[in-house]
Amino acid sequence: MLLSGMQVKRETFELVMGQAGLLGVLLLVSLDRTGELLEEAQKINKTAPLFIMAGLLLSRAFQWYRELARQYGIAVAPGASQVKVPDLAVINWDTAIMIVSIILLGPLLEEILFRFIGLGLVRRAVKPGRAVLFTGVWMMAISAIFALLHGPEPAAFALYFISGIIYSLTYLKYGLFASILVHAAGNAGVFIF
């Protein structure tokens, strides 16, 4: 209702409503793990700036890769299914909502889906003797799916796959909120670099 009163484009409205609906479903699926989420939220307080810096550095490294590839005549463009970065010269409700979607909603949804649910459930189900191997293989599979769902060109697939690995490793070592911060800061870097 809030969005409908703001005079936003239909596409923007549908994107945000779809993201809100998916977030609700993912949170319902994760209800039995709320204790784990609360524990992780407490751990991140002091280290949050480090994860934000890591995400910005990751974004800058990817920008460097794009520039290097361009010098060799290879175009590294965002995936076809990516939310388009709005024109920052025109600030209106659509632009503001798209920025929030890119920096906050997208990373929140993707990290809950791919890391917390996808990787977390497998990590919990595997026996300790096989945990490292099976979790590593599953992390690679989840990162490949993450990359493919972004619909990248072949030259950009590596960027999405590597970022999926980085987000997965961050999740496994530091938890969900850390991977959300790295991912969100990495997406914010699109606007900075």
C-alpha cells in the first residue's frame, strides 16, 4: 500500500512485492532456526565494518576485472536477469526503491535462500567425517546455481560464481549476517566505483 501511494512504475512495484513475498516464504521456511539467527546477529556487532569493507573491496576487484577484460575487447556486463542500475541523475521514488532493492533486498533474499537455507541445511545434515568434502562440493554447486540464476554472459559468469564462493565461505565461517553485509556492500560498490 505504501508503494502504491508513491507513484512508482508497475515494474518497480511488482519487483518489491515479489521480493517481499519471497522474503516472507523464506522466513517461514526458516522458523525452526530463529535461535541460530539470533545468535549470529549478536556475533556480528563488532565486526560489521570489516564485512562492509570486504564487500566494497570485492566490488572494486570486480570493477578492475571488467576494465581489464574491456581492454582485451571482452564485454563483461551484468546478467540479463539482474535488476538494472537506475540512472542516479534522476532521483525519484523508482530510483530510490531500485537502489534499496539492489543493496538490501536482493542480498537479504539471496543469502537466506542460497546460504542459510541451501548451504546451511546441507551443512547440518552431513556427518562430521564427510562435512568438509560434501559441504565444499555443495558450496560449489550452490555458487554455480547462484551465478546461473543471475543470467550472466559467459565472461561475467566467473564474477557471479566467485562472489557466490566468497559469500558461502563468509557464511560458513562467520554466519548469515556477515554474508549479507559482504553481499550488500558488494552491490553498493556498483554505485560507488
